[in-house]
Amino acid sequence: MADLKPGSYANGKAPFALTARHLTLLRQQSWLSPEMLGMGMASAEDYLAEGCWPTPSVAGKRPYGDFTNYPVEMAQAPGLPVRQQADGSLAITPALRAELKALHQQTMPALQVFVRQAGLMRNTP
């Protein structure tokens, strides 16, 4: 329910170039609520007592869907080339894998920019 256009945004001391691919991947991420993480009220209080804040998080093993091969899911989200191998598994080229690895490493600053800069949209029926 928020909108942000690609562009250059302040992120700490350096600008961050937010791209359409960053935005596509942020929409694709697999979010887990505190309840899904097993944080009931008692454990939330335990987190707070330790100086931590119980918040939703992205699934570490499957950050972009149900596959364990997250680069393939990253490629599929914006429609980048994915090929099916003889054994039926999906694969991407080594060059695309390297590009997606760099993009994956940029998801934290992309999310920080989005949270700070995105404008909330009105929920209209």
C-alpha cells in the first residue's frame, strides 16, 4: 500500500540508486510475521527485555518464494531468462547469477530507502 518511483534517494551519507528491479524484488520477498516466527506475547517480551524488537522479517532460506534456489526466483520476478536443464531443474547463466547476487546484497538498503521515502496510497474501495 505504498508507492515509490525508481531514482536516486538519500540513504545515510551516500545516495542509493533505487531501480525497478529493486522494487520488483521488494514486492516478491517472503515476509514472516512475528506470529509465524513463533513470537507469542511472552517471547516478544523476552526479545524486548534483551534490547531487541520483535518485527516481521524476510524468510532467510527462501527470501523470494518457495524455491531454495533463490537466484532463479529473483530472475523470474522481473522476467529475466531462466532455462530448464535436462534434469528438469531451473538454472540461470553465471553472469546473471553474479548480477543477481549483487542485487540481493542491495535489498537491505533498497528496503531502507523504500521505508523512509515511499508515499502511502489511499485504500479506496
